Amino acid sequence: MAVDRNEVIQQCEETVLSFKELLSYSDSEMNVNKLLTMEKKFKSHMNRILDNLFEQLSTSVEEEADILPLLADPAISQFQQSCYNEIIEMYRLDGNERMMEMIVSMRKLNSLTFRTAEKGALMTLQEPAPLSSNQFTSVVHQEEEAPVLEQENVTWKDVKDGILSRVSIIHWAPKYNLQLFSSDLIAALAVGLMIIPQGMAYALLAGVPPIYGLYTAWIPLFIYFIFGSSRELAIGPTAMVSLILPTAVGTGHVQQSEEYITIVIFYAFVYGVILLLLGTFKIGTLMENILSRPALTGFTQGASILIACSQLKNVLGYHSHVPYTVDNLLLSMFHNLHEIVVVTAVIGITAAVIILVMKKVKKTFPTIILILIVGILFSWLIDAPSHHVEIVGEVPPGLPKPQMVEGLFHSNLLTHTLGSILVLTFVGFTESVSVAKKFSAENQYNLSVNQELFALGMCNIVGSFFQAYPVAGSLPRTVVNAHTGSRTPAATAMAGIIVTLMLAFGTKLIYYTPLCILGAIVMSAALSIVDFSEPKYLWRVGKKAECISFVLSWIATAFFGPILGVATAGLLSLCQVIYHSGRPDIFEMGKIPDSQPQIWKNTLRYPRAETISGIIVVGVSAPRLSFYNFSWFRSGLDNIEAEYESKKDTLHVAISSTNGGSAPLLDNDVENSLENSIPLEEISSRAPLNEDSNSAKGPLHAIILDMTPIEQMDGTSIQYMLEMSHSYAKKGVSFLYAGCQPKVVATLRKSGIVAEGAEKSFIFKTIQDAVDFATGNKNTGETHAETLGERYPLVKLFTADYGEDSLISF
């Protein structure tokens, strides 16, 4: 049979599917967006290589049937290599070294071939070598024989590659073209004109002169252009970070004073160093989900109200120096009603209302920049200072010169401010990463959280030497940046050029800028994101605990300040995790009647499930046994045991199967049996289906724990498990383990929970093996571990020349 082009195409498409399923099976964090993105890349390589292959066939003078197998072999190999490279690049950007190591090793084991048979050419995958008998060993032996990947010595090339991997520009700049430039330019114009008024406004919120807002919106933008990986993220001064600064510095320092400015710039440097270290040591992926969504939203919404209230003094024209809490700011306004300047209030309130209305009417309209221009002109025409309207006034002309950050060598300053800086770091990190990930998911590309942290760290470190205060990712500017067509970080640099021109030649133009206009810009930005739909939704769907988490975070932020708000949000998120993770479902399991192979299910959900006299099979719905859930686990196990003892002298018989109970259930019968489960909420109202029976439960002599979902055990759970197993041994009850993963097997053995040499009598591959052993049928007790090849058959495509057990360490 001759090979034709359709078979080549089919082989390539099957390879794409194989790679997709490999990623889906081997990476638990693989989501749909990532998978679709990788599929597009695979198919792009496939189309490119097939086009080249068919072009060679068209120009060849030989018969296609003779030349196709020869040309297809290297083409298929090239295609596979391209797919491997894409996968490795994805995990490199994610900072996932474990998956990179696995994929690199699998590439070395690759044995996909394109071969021809003697009686015609036919593309096939090389069959895997037959498994030898010694591969069917116990789970313990399988784990012991797992190979360890050799660690290569670090070379200067590795160091160089590691440094260059942090410079994102070298990855996207070679592909830059005129089309990308035109898209970035439009976005840069919008963001550049937006960041100038916002930068000055947020500087007031941060307690520094407006010019420092422009300094903060200058150098960091060029640094992000070099190191940033997000296509849309617009960094610079932000409302959240600016809000925290006055509280972090404290009321002991007068805002806009030299001492205050020095501390704020010092904050930027230390904040940058912490972000840089988090990114370098790849801690970002651990931190990005540290806050629950309700707690984070509660903090954000509370901060929005607090930001709006903080600008009342600028919008209305009075002076106030009180701590940033809603109650203090509102009381201060009422105490200073006699100081309100009518002209200032009219200008400020009018500007805020216009901005808010235009955001509802047309978000893309450049309302802010127009309000700023009109405000400056109006202030100049009426001579605003003569009407007691405060203006920005004289600002230093030209670009800021680099200078040493004061306080770097004063340990007392670092000691006194480190706690506040850590809170600032957490807020800046959360704000930036959440915004960047939102748009990377929408546009279906991979975003490296650790690379973003590294880039933000560099922005703050370098920026601090140019008098910039802490920067982060801004949600409003990022939205504008994305919607106006930003395609690469080059848009950020172009926006930086606009700020450069403003600093170099336009500082005199902002002389007459009314502070009430800047306050109105900040206030309108804060009020525009106020939204209480989430707590209403949570309450409606019955998630009252999460709704309360939102409310408490909101109250703590609004009435006790942003630092306490962050702490409260973090504490509530931690309590949520402990509460849910510390209360896993502990349940008795039974066998679905006559199922082949045997299927064991929760007896509460599946009343047809049969239990075994003298044996309790226990399931636990937790990925790990740890200090925070073992007490709950032990309590649940005691309850199941007590229930068994209470029924020991009562009659118990399994329900007869619907097909008569004599013949094994067919697949459809098993499926129907599983579908006849009872919802948990109905269990209490349903009578047990096994009350009438003809046989009695005998004395308990074995407990079997289904360990299938458990991936790890910590030291506390190991100690408790050891005590528990000894306690059951004294009562003459065997404690057996089924479905253990290799790591858990090693833990059970090394901790002494399972005696050395007695593993085959305590650890089993399946529940049924353990039941057979406990009931005396010990021939089936000796089992082997499920290999990666058995669990995921597609892995055989990539390891055909090697035994499946060689991949157990992956």
C-alpha cells in the first residue's frame, strides 16, 4: 500500500492530538486557554512543514510514491521537534522547571518514527516493547526502582541563558513589524495622554508634589519595555499603591516635605528589591492566589470609597491632615465646612460629574485630558490664585537627574518601615498580576507571573534613582491600552516618550493646573469601580461565608485603613482555606453489586453499594493529610467505626441487583447503577435501603483506607497515623492502605507506619485487592503500581523504546 499525502496529514494531526493530550494529562494546571493556544502553535508548525514537504514533492523529478517516505521521515521529526520546543518555551516563561525537566526527558526518550514496510509504505508508530514479568512488582518496588534524573553542572552558558531569559524584549523584538508598531502607537497616544493627568493626581493621593507623579510615569515605563512580558499592562502610579503610602509612612511626617519624599522614594527601592527577589526565586506563582476573590474584592471596594473620600479636601478646597479612614475624612469635611472655597468646589464637582457621566456614555472618549486642558485654560483666564483656587504652581523644568536613594545605608529606616513595605509589596503585586492575567487570558497567551514580578522589581529599583515613588500595574490605563490595540510592551515605551516630552518641554503648561481638577480625576476613577453586585450574588447563591468575608474586608479597609484592610483580607482568606481544607468528607465505601471490574462508591450517595462484614472501607476527599485536617479525619473515622459497632448485632444484607444478581452487570447496567445516587441534601430524609437483611455483621477485623486522592502527608499526620495504626493493632484490627501514590508509599515505609518488609501485607493497588487480602484470598494481594503508561496510554507514543516504569519519577 503506497503512502499518500492524506496519510501524512493524518499522521501530523494525530501527533497534534497526542501532544495536546500529553499536556492535558501530565499538567494539572493546564487550562483550556493554554491548550487552545498550544494547539494553534502546533498546527502552525504543521502547516509550515507540510507546505515545505509538498513543495519538495512538486519539484522532484522522482515518483511521489518513492520519494514521499524518504522526505516525510525528517519532516515528521522536524514537526515533533518544533512542538517540543513550543512546550518547553511555554514552561520556561511560566517558570515551571519541573515540567520543563519532564518534557526534556521525554524528548530524549522520543521514538516516534516514520517507517516503510516491504510490501508498501505505511506510516506507523513504533510499538512499545513488551513488558517483562519483573515490571509487575509491588508498589513499593516500583517506587524504589524509579530512576533519578542526573543533575548537570551549571556552566557559564547556563548562567548567560538564565540572565537573557529575563530580558523579555529579545523574545518578541525579532518578530516586531510595522503592523504591530501602528497598533502600539495608537495605544501609546491614548495611554500617554492619560498618564500625565493621572500621574499628577495620584501623586497628590500619595502625599508628594504632582511633579513626582510624572517622574514615576517616566523611567519605569522604559524599564518595563525591556523586561515586561504582558502585552497590555500599563504600569506607573496607581491609586491603590498611592493610597497606602501616607498610611505606611505615618502621620509623624508632613506630606510633601523633603523627609516624607525621601521615605517614599526609599520605599520604592526596597519594594522593588522584594519584587525582584520574589520573581527570581519563582515565588510569584505561590502568592498569586493567596487572597480569595471575595476578600480581595472587599478590600478593593473599600479602598475605592477611601480613595474618593481622601480627595474631598482637594475637590472642595479645604485643608486637612487626618488618618486615611472614611470616618475621619468625613468628620474632617464637616469640621471644615467653613473653609470650603466655593469656586474650587464648583470646578471640582463639575469636573468629577462630567468624567463619571462620560465614562457611562463613551468610555473611549478622552474626557480626562480634555477636562485637564479646559481646567488649565479656565484657571489661567480667571487667575485662579486670586480666587483662592489652589494650583500646581512652579515645577522643576527638565528631566530628573539620577541620584543616590537616601536611606539605603540607614538600618533604622529599613527596620521601622519593613512591615509597611511588605504590605505595599503585597498590594502592588496583587494589583499588577491580577490585571495582567485578566488580559492574557482574554487574548490567549501565556503570562509568566515570575517574569512580571522581576520586571516590576527592576522598574521600581531603577525608578527610585530617578525620584520615582512605587509603581504597579494600573487597571484603568491597562483597559485603555488593551482596547486601543496594544500588541507588545513597546506601547509602554512610546507612552514614556510622551511623558519625556512633557517633562522636557511642557512643565510650564501645568503651572495653572487646579488641584481640584486632579482631585476630581482621582475621585471619579475610584467611584467608577464601586460595585456591590458580587456580595449580592454570593448571598443569593448561598455562599454566605464568602459574602461575610467581603463585608469584613470592606469595613476593615474603609474604616481602619488600607494596611489593616490587607491584613484582614489575608486572615479571612487563610481562615477560609483552613475551614474548607480542614473539613474533608470522610465516608464509608461499598461495592456496586456485580460490577466488573469492581467499583467502590460512597454508601451514602449510592445506597445500592454493598459493604463487607468485618471490614470497613473508608474514603477521604482530600489531596493531602495534614495538621489542619487530620483531627477531622480521625473524628470521621471514629464515627464510621462507632456506626459499624452499633449495627454489628443487627441484620444486614446487600440489596439484590436489578438484573437478578446472578450475572455480572454490563457496562450500561453499571452506569445506570451509578446514576441512581442520592443527592447529599436528600440523604437525611431517605430511609436506609439495607435495613432488612438476612445476615449479621461480624466483629471488625480490618479497616481499608482508600488513599487514591491523597498526594502527600505532612509530619503531623504521619505521627497521628502512626499512633492510630498502633491503636488499631492493639485491638486486633488491621489497617490497610489502597491506591497509594509512590510518594505516599515512601512516606508510609520510612515513617514506620508500615513495617519494613511487610509492605505487601498492608499496601495494595486497589480496594478490591485489599478486601481480598483481608477476607483471606491473599493471592490477589500482591499487586503492582499503576505506571504512567497504564494511566495515560498516550505516553507510550513518546516512550516506545523504553519500559513504562522509567517514567515513574515524572
